[in-house]
Amino acid sequence: MLTMQPLNIQTHGKDNDGFESYRVAFEAEEGAIEFVFTIDDSDIPVVRVADEFTNATLSDPFAPSLYKAIINFHNARRTAASGGHD
């Protein structure tokens, strides 16, 4: 069951560990809501987000696609910043 509809992804800056983070706005039953997702790409890219989001989307089959979209967005920005040769 789809629990939240993503509306947009925006850069949010670096977190305290120096990893890039992204703010994603959603439309949910209770109205608009935002969560910050952080990409830890020190080894294999991992998306970190608050437990509140994870718990709210446990039964949402589209949540993994959102994580992939955030990683793809991150990689596209990183590739563009390196001159397109990453």
C-alpha cells in the first residue's frame, strides 16, 4: 500500500559527518511532510533516514524505488560536479 506520495527532492547540504543530504517532500494522509535522507557513500552508497520514515513505509512496496531515486540523484549531481567523467 502506498503510504506517501513523493513530491520533490532537493539538496539539503552536508550532515555533521560530511555526507550529502537531500530533503524529500511528500503528500501523506495527514498533509505535507518532509524527511531528510543522507547518502553515506564512503564505501557502498547507503541511504540513511529517520526511523519515523522507515516505520511509516514498512509496507510500502515503492519505498525501495525512492531510495534508488535518491542515490541516482546524488550520483548525477556528483557526476556533473566532476565534469561528467565519474
